[in-house]
Amino acid sequence: MLVVGLLLPLVVHARVIQHTESFLDELSQGCSRTRSTHYLTEAQKGRLPGGVASVIVRHRIGCSDRFVYFDSHRVRSQAETLAVVVDARGRVDQVRVLSFDEPEEYLPKPKWFSTFGEKRLSPGLALQSEIPMITGATLSARAATDSVRRILSVHAELGAGDVP
């Protein structure tokens, strides 16, 4: 039994860093928060990059007019979930890792995620252009950059209009 107790932490490295509700509560302190569900048409899906779901859920933070999207995707062989906050003008406000199931050494530092701040969807929003590469975490950097690009595409498609 002692051997199992010692080996278990080595086998189980999947971890939740922050729960979605906790993140939303942190963002919306003193503000209204509205959740909306959008069903993409075939035409909309055709205009968006591959891997975008048919149903998009987003949260609007009222006092700052920001939108929050959650994206779960595969990094190398395990999952990661990012929260991407986009302002009404389509710029990234922040990117936060909520869960990361890969080994911790592949997790980029918060400082790297801050390089997405104020970025818009553009051809320059790419690794080795506006976003720096990370030695030893190339797949993580690529997955995060692809995720942010996907979310900015969805945001542009849905617009920043009023959430019902």
C-alpha cells in the first residue's frame, strides 16, 4: 500500500489549475455576467477554422464589455483548457490556463501568455511573428496560439452585439 501511495503522484499529473466558475467570478466582481449559447450555421462553420464546435457558449462581463470563451484542445497527447477574454473591439484581454494535463514542464509561464494581450486576429498572430516560441514547449505554444486564433475567429463571426 505504501508503494502505491508513493507512485500515485508520479502517474497522475493531470490537474485543474482554476475552475471556470471561479475564473468567471474573479472577472465579474461587481459586474453583471450573462451566458449565451450560439448555434453556428453551416455557412458560419465554413468561414471558421477547423476544430470549431457547432455550439459556442460565451460569457459577457457587463461593466467591462468583455467576452469570455473556454477552449479545450489537445496539446501533445493530453488536454488543456484555456479561458480567453476578448474585448468588444476584438482584442485579447487575457489568456488563462484553467487545466493542463500534460507534464508541468510543458506548461508555458503566465508571462508568455501575456504576449497575447492587445492582439487582434491577423496573419501576424502566429508563432515566431507576434508570439515568441518557447524552447522545450513548442507543442504547448502552438496549441495555445491556435486556440487564441480560433476564439478570435469565433468572436469576429459572432460579433460583439448584445447578448440575449
